[in-house]
Amino acid sequence: MERRGWGGEIGVWVPLQLMQQTYTWYGTAGFVEISERNLMQIMHYVMHALQPRIMNVHGATSHLLTGEGRIYYHLEINALIHALTVGDRESAVTAIHDALSFRNIRNSLYNLGTVENEMKLVEGTAVYTEMLLVMGRERINGIAKNWLLSLPLHTDDQQVALTYGYMAGALYCILLDDFEVDWRLHVGPNTDLGYILQEALGIMEFTPFNEIDVERYGYSEIAELFR
């Protein structure tokens, strides 16, 4: 997984043990074939190797929330997946607006915007790259729906904090593509992918929590798990 130079070139290596695992965070080997998973692992770390050169991004720190903060993580992810899979532009924009509103509420409570953006840039763009190159856009909705089912099963706070960066970053990238936003050449160490999408869609204000149809995103079930 480390990036190493060899004669001035950038390279990566992936441990054999990692390649032999039968479980991936995309699901079991039955959901993503082992050969695909292995190629995705390689693409993921190739992207990490390229990030310092193409984005001036060199790494990120994780963050840790409990209780109420985790609820807003889940709501944001669920809203982004809803936007990805709902099937019509107006409903997708509404769901993105809701996701950004959940994010704004969480950041106003915990002030984690900087580290969240770092995680979405570093891990989210790597996940986006591996999915797009290996599986193609047509299969990504199925992966996202699998995330929707699996995310509440993560009970460890640190695991959820890390998973958020992987999932949310990739989802924002895919939605930027879906809405035909020119974003890839403008990514740098301080980029906020969510803000780029917000600006592109002309979202000027956030929606108060009590004005969002939170049950659309599984609020009651999530709140029961993490309060």
C-alpha cells in the first residue's frame, strides 16, 4: 500500500494477504468478484500515489464522533445515496440539499469540516477512481445501495468516522459527474467537494432539520441505534 519511488517513478505495492481476503467493504466476494476487488485495490492505491502530484494532497487524519454526530453522518450518506439512485433530477437536487443541510448541522455542532474534507479528498477520490475504472458507472448504484444496507451495521465509532470519508467523498464525486460539473482539474488540498456541488446546483441556504423529511433517510431507525 505504500508509495515508493523507483528511478524517479511513482509505484505502489499491495500486500498479498490483502489481495487474498474474501471480504471487501463493497460486500462479500459474491457481490464483487475477487478479481474485480483485487484490481480495485490496485487502482485505489495507484490513485493515492498520484494524489500528491495531481491534487497536492498528501494524507488525512480521521475523526471520531459518537451519538448525535453519528446520526448526522448516516443521514448525509443516506441522502446522497438517495440522490444518486432516485432517478429524476428534481428529487436528486432535493436529496443533495438535504445531505448538505445535515452536514451543515453536524459541522456547526462539532466543527470538523476541515478533517472531513481531507478524508473525502484522500479516500473518497480513491474509491471513486477504483469504482469508475473497474466497475463502470452503471454498477455504482448497486454498490451504493449495498452501502445503505451495511452502514448501520458498523458499531465502532472510529470505523464509521473512517467509512464516512470513503463513502461521502466517492458519492460527491459521482454526483458531480452526474450533474456534469467540471471539477476534476480544480481539486486541491483545501477543496470541499460538497461545496463545489452546492455552488453548481445554486443551493444558497440550508434547510432546517425540522423542515426535512428525515424519515426518507431512515432517521428513526438510525436514531434508535446511536442515541
